[in-house]
Amino acid sequence: MKDKDALFLGSFYPEDVKITQVTDNDNGITISLKSLTHSHICPQCRQITHSYHSTYKRKIQDLPILGKSLYLNVTAYRYYCENISCDQKVFSEELGGFTGKYRRMTSRLEDFIITLALNTSCEGTARICKQMNINISGDTVIKILLRNVESIDLKCSDFIGVDDWAYKKGQTYGTIICDGLSHKPIALLDGRDGSALKEWLMGNKHIKTITRDRASSYAKAIEEALPQAMQIADRFHLHQNLLKAIKDALNREIPSKVMIPLPDSPPPSVDSDSPTKDEPSSKKK
């Protein structure tokens, strides 16, 4: 095979790393990478340093190749911060643009998983990835989604909808905020007691209209943060109110038990000795 027709793996990775070994077996493909950097920027004071401290290794999962799972064994550096006034004495090298801090997957693999999860479901994504030899669980898909949603600063219109949702039904709840015009989620908040919602509303003073459920905690949070905003009961809870009013009215007018006789059953017998409604019982002698 000519060199111009070969697939060079090095073109898929940053220029400051070098491929040292490629291992292919039945379990998948493993590529060993070594960092070639000679300096790095301190994440605390942003000063460039050239002082090596030590090396460390990371195992990172990448997109599969030819249906085989792919793992990267990366050998990177730790550096001393040369700024004596900086509190960060030692820090680890980050492979910027290739993978994030403390990540176990490359950025392109996470992007693929996010795209798949947004169009299917978290458990469905995990099953599809398993068929592609990508090792991931449904819980990990949820963590990736939450991490990326929290890192995006989404802007909303002056019309939003607020409701609660369950991380784990019956145990852990949160608050979801959707844009009233685009109908897309823009924020996920912890808890449903209204404190997180109040803090979020304080940073979004432009909101004028809010649809919500019947929870008093949401009503109180909105009243304290945005007293001028209009609060509207959403369609679902309007239906709930209507059904409850109809049920209460029927309970007042109709007895709880209605005896319906069978069509072939004889009429109830009347005891001749017992007094009728029009004939009062005679007094005892």
C-alpha cells in the first residue's frame, strides 16, 4: 500500500502528542500517546511555566474504529507553577480541545453521545452505543447531558413555564424552566421548594409572564423575585381544577351508592303488618 493511500492516525490527534504504540486485539484497539509539550499555562494565575514535576497516565475512550472499541493511553506531564505568589503549586497538563479535565472520553465522543441522547433517550443511547462497542451506561449519559446543559448559558424570552420533575420518582425532585415561545428547556434547578427558582429569577428580571402549577412554593418565589410578573396556571392544571370542581359537584348531588335492580328480579315485598307511609302505626295498648 502506498503512503498516500494509508490512513495516518496522527492526523486525528493534537500536534503536541505523539503516537508511540498501537495494539489491536479481540478486545479492541489501544493507542498509546505521549505528550510533547515543554510548557503549560497555570490554571490559577495564567502564567506560563516550563518546570516539569512528573508524568501521569490517563485512559480515555474515543470513537470506535471499524466497529472496534478504541482506548487511548495518554502519558502527560505535571508542572510546577513558577509564580511564587500563586496558590497552585503543582497542576496537571490538560489536553485542551481534545478532552476535558477529569474526562474519561474525548470531546468528539461526548458530542456524539449528546446528539444521540437528544434524539432518542438515555437508556436507548446506552443500548445503541453497546452495539457500536462504546462502553457507557444510561446513568453516565445523564451525567454528560447535565454537565453540558449546565455549561451552556441559554437566553430566554420574557415568557417562561415552570414545573417540577423527578430525578428519582418519589425521592429527589428538581425544577425545569422552559421558554414559552420555543418550548425548549433552558434551565434545570435543584429542588422544588422555590429557593433555586427565586435565585434564577433574580438574574432574569426581563421576564414578564410565567406559567406554573398550583404549588404555593413557586407562587411565593415568583412574587418575591418578580412581583410585577403575571402568573398563569398552565393548561394541565386548569384541566385538573375543572375536573376537581365537576367531581365535587357530582359528589354533592349524587349519593355515593345507587341501587339498580336487575330486570328479572321481583319487586320488593311489602309486609302487610308493617305500617305504610300514609298510615301511621297504631299506638300500643
